[in-house]
Amino acid sequence: MKNITFLLMLFSCIGFAQVTVMDFETTLANAPLGNAGGSLTVVNNPFSNADNNSAKVAKIVKGGSGAQVWGSGGVELSAQLPLSSNGNLTYNRISMKVYVPKAGIGVEFEAQNGPDWQKRFISSTTVAEANKWVTITFDISVDNTSLSGALNGYIPYTKLFFVFDKTSSGDQSANSTYYVDDIRLLAQGNVVQQANLPVTFEQTNVDFRMNSFGTVTASLDVDPVNSSNKVGKLVQTASSDAWGGTLFGMDGFGKKIPFTATEKIMTVDVYSPAVGIPVLLKVERSFGSEASQVQVNTTKANEWETLSFDFSTATGDKVLNLNLDYDKLAIFFNAGVKPSAQETYYFDNAQMKDQIASVGDNVFIETSIYPNPSRNQWTIKTTNASIKSLSMFNILGRQVYSARNINNTSEVIPANQFASGVYLLKVQTDLGVKTVKLIRE
Ligand SMILES: [Ca+2]
Ligand SMILES: [Ca+2]
């Protein structure tokens, strides 16, 4: 029951929620932070009016000892910034009230991981009006500075810094004094998620833009043999480099790639114009240069095949280190070979081998389940496919139920034999596999 309540709370938050991170009305949990000649103090609101009539605000002054243009003041939170849940972003905007002495200045919001400041994201905007309280909003769903990567859903951010007007290092006067209040997290419209494993390219709320390199182009496209399936496409030309490839996503995944001592194999479905094409799969880090990679050859031409990459076979400085947080995945076709002509490759379903949820996004299989949540039974119905078999897993990935040789468009699963909680049901049909979530009340 606890799990269900939690999930319902989570779902009801997404899309229209907001939460106040800090309003400076209570004593800060930790000493304020300052950097490069900037400082922060909590003061009585000197400009109390209808735009902000609260008692306390933060005052940031630039130009102290060691002043730099990036001087800033900040706060250390008592708990992590609640931006994400299990690597999935819950919010996509940060807003705050500011009062500045000059119109049109730039402001950066920087969030850092407490123990490791290099794990940070920075978002910027400008303040249009001076000498009044205005609300500014940072769009944290895009990486809009060249200073850092995008935010990563799995990193706990606990330190916040506010950098005003990087055209000046400041002089501690009123012209270098800025006020901040009411820092809030917001969800505006659809909260676009970073890509995560398994990558099926099917979800509409996930950023599947690709970050390619070595003069190749990579993009979201449709399957050359099944127009209802979305896939990745990589095009090489004679001017591409031998090391041309692409990242899945722009800035890495929102979660770490879940390698474990016993799970070191990844699979990717590929569609190549020729057999014997070397395909390299590489895992990298947002915060570190270490990488691991494995190469295999295609064995089919002009049809899909599943390539298996066993990272336990990686060698040399590319050995997989389970202590590292690999959160980027790159694929290279014709790896190490300079192309002589234009070639097109497709790829789909990048996943940990046999990852349960890997089959969860087969959107062209239409299913309905009722009732759900349920106490007694679930009825599974398909409208455009025939159910062949069902397997049900608990949240730990253990199979708790299965039924075979169904060959029907509806099937009933008894629910009363299971403990309350969330289950994943793998529905095998003649159109493919789909995974759906069942909730036992
Ligand atoms: Ca306040
Ligand atoms: Ca797909």
C-alpha cells in the first residue's frame, strides 16, 4: 500500500507541480557560501512591496577579496535538490525572485554536488528590469551554457550558487548588490526526460536528439522495414572520419548504466548494409575520461539483428570498472575504418541483456488492463495483436507468474495470490513484446 501511495503521489506531481526550495524566512541550515569575492547574507527585505512582502531575503554582494567576474554567493541545502525521482526528472524549471540594480544583466543558477563541485549544472537567463522584484525562470531542461553539461538525474545537488552580471567583478557598492528570494522548482508543460536504458526511441517525452562526432549525422528516424517503429539512423559519407559515431542522447543518460558483477552484457539491434561491419559500443562518463568498449561484427545485411556486447571481455585501459558511474553510451559503425562512400546504418533497443523493462515501450501494441489497481484479478486485452504468453515479475525482477499458449486477445490473471505492490507484466504477442505495470492493491 505504501508503494501505491508513493506512486500516486509521484504521478500527481508530474506536469503541474511546484515546490519552494528556499524562501530565506527560517535560519539557513548551513553557513552561506561565497566564491571569488562574492558573498551571501540573509537580511530583512529592504524593498517589501506587493511583489515581495516577505520578511527575509538573500543579499549577494560582489567585489570582495579575490574578486572575479564569476564571483557568487550561495547556499548549502540540508537535503538534495528534489529535481528527480529515480533518475527521472520531475521538474524542468527553476524560478526565483530577484532585485537587481541594472536592467538586462545575465544571471546564472549553478547547482553543485556537495562533495564534488565538478558534478554541476549551470543554467542562465537575463533580468529584464532593474530596481523592482521580478521573477526570473531558468529552463533547466536544456543545457543553455557552455560551462557544464546538462543536469544528471541521479546526482544529488546540494549547493546552489547565484552568479550575477559576469561583465564586472564588482566593487561591493549598491551597483554590485543583488537580492534573491523564493527559489522554486516548477514543472512547465511536458517534463522532457533524458534518455535512459533501454533506449527504444519510442517515448514522446524523451529527448532522443543525438550527439554525433567524426563528421557523421545521427538522428531519430523510422525503421526501414517497419514504419511504426522508431529507430536511430547514422549516415557516413566519404568525408566522415574513421572514428565517426554517436552518443545516444545529447548529454548522457539520466541514470547510470546498471552494470553489475553478473550483468556486463549489453545488446543493440542493428541494421547494416553489409555483413562483417565492425560495430563498437562504448560506455563513457560525464564526470571523468574513463571508458570501456567492445567491438563485434555484423553478421547480416539489410535486416535487423541483435548484437551482443560483453563488456567483461574489454581489455587494456578499456576494462570495465564497476566502481565508475558510466552514464553515456556511444555506438560506432564501421569502427576504425574511413568510409569510401555513403553508408546508412540503423540501430534500436540498446539495453542491458534481457533487461525486463527493455520491452516496455512497444507502443504499437494496444493493450488495456482492468481493473488496475486490483485485488482479485486483472483482465489483459489487446485490440490489434494476439497474446501468446504472459510473464509477470515483481519489482526485484523475479518472475512470479507465467502463462503460455494463450493465442487470444484477452486473458485473466488472478491477483489475490500476490502481495500488494507493483508488478511488471511482459505481454508476448504476435506483434512483439510489451511490458505493462500492474498494481496489486
Ligand atoms: Ca523571503
Ligand atoms: Ca524502436
